[in-house]
Amino acid sequence: MERHQVAVYVGALAAGALVGWAFPGAGPGLGHAINPVLAALLYVTFLQVPAAELGRSLRAGRFLAAALVVNFVVVPLVVAAMFAFLPGNQAVRLGVLLVLLTPCVDYVIVFSGLAGGSSQRLLAATPLLLLAQMLLLPGFLFLFLGSDLADVVEAGPFVEAFVMLIVIPLTLAWLTQGWAARRPVGRRVADALGTTMVPLMAATLLTVVASQVPKLGDGLAEVARVVPFYVVFLVVMAFAGLAVAHVFRLDVPASRAIVFTGATRNSLVVLPLALALPDTLAIAAVVVVTQTLVEVVGMVIYVRAVPRLLPAH
């Protein structure tokens, strides 16, 4: 399933869209299923983020500095350059900001490895990237939306979603890691849970899309208008990541990993935050999921293109 995960995800997105359009009445019921399946997915995702590696990631020196610069300096600048050209719909803009301002911490490791990137160094950096984005995201949103942020985001549901779907799964995942480190049975359980990543992600994508499509109404054109921005982002970040890696004088595997971490975004981790928005902003969740579709296709191209941009010799 990991070898064919791109096809699985695209199929799940297509199936979700078909179900949503064919059975719009099922939307509310599927909406209630989102949080349980998403919590399970995020638990398994966080299980792959090694808490024990946080200390080692802080000693990674130039690689860690490059990863932080590309994700939290370069990416916000790229997003700022595109922001004025985004559709005027507030929900669409918020969805784009949520997804583009947060770096991926899960399947980026797989795709980077397929392209010859340093998966080990990237894996060691993921705990810090995850914590940094959760701390910095509110500030970034305020910078882009200013006082409008208070008008479109209600703090209560936002905080509840963050606690229930991010803090709790993350805590449980790291407790499971501790169990796995001490007991063979814990290791076997953790390994078995790791194999559920692809089917859980497919189930999440299908459920989210099927539940959100009926809410689109006349918003489909607005969602379609953000696709070129996601494509431009992938193109720009390929060269921006290359430049950052050059500035920090990283070797080829590390440089390829930097390109991937700068380009891939954390759509599934910020999805609970988008889903916690009021119904008037429901399209934001679809905007977030749309980025996943574009990115999955983009990663297929990246796996072939990045080794040419950064040849081994």
C-alpha cells in the first residue's frame, strides 16, 4: 500500500467527491465520523514522530537551521507574495493560510527517501517542526488577517479541536513510543499500528471530502481558483529549498530533504482546525484538502525532478 499510496489517496479523494455529490443527504452523518477517523489517523501519524529524537534534532546544527529557515522564513514570504492575488473569499484565504504555513511531518519522509533525501535527518527534525508550527501558526494568521482574524475564528471550537485532535493524540502517541521502547509487546503494537497509516489516510480523505462537498454550493469555482496557487507554490519552493540548502552548504541527501520539507504541507494536522470553523467558513476545509490532492501529484514529479536538480555527483 505504501508503494501505491499516491493512487490510493487520489482514488479516495475521487470516491469522496462522488459520494458527496451523489448522496448529499449523507453529509451530516459523515461529518460526525470525521473526528474519530481523523483522531485515529493523527495518533498513528504522531506515532511516527519520535519524541526521543527531539534532543538529537536540536544538535543537528546546519540541517535543523535550514529546515527552520525554509519553513518559517521563506515559506511565509512566498505566501505573502501570493496572498494579495488569492480569491477575496475570507474562508478560502484562511484555508490557504492554514495549509501553506504548516510544514508536513509525515509522508514527506517517505517521498524524500524515494528521491534520495536524508530521511533520517528529516525524521529527527520532525518533533521540533511540529511544535514550532503549532506555536507560530496563530501569530502568522494574525499577521496576514489582522483584526479580521477575530471576526472569522471563534477561539472556543478552535482550542477544543486543537486539544482533542492534536494534543491528546500526540500525547498518546508519545506514551505509546515509551511503551514500545520498554516492552517487546509495545514494539509489536506500535509496528502494527504503523501499517494502518495509508488506509486511515484514505478513509479520512474520503470521509472529509464526502461530508464537505454538499457544503460547497456555489463555492466550487472558488476552490478551483486556488489550485494554480498550490502549483506555483510547489514550483517556487523547489528552487527556494535548493537556495536555502546551498546557503547552509548541506550535502546532497540533506539538500534534497530540505527541498521536500519546504514544499510539503501539513494538511491533515491543520484539518481539525479548519473543520472547527463556523459553517459559514466550511469551504476552508475543502480548500485544505484540495492542497493535498495537488501535493500528492506534485510529489510524484518531485521524486523524479529533485535528483536532477541536485545530482549525486
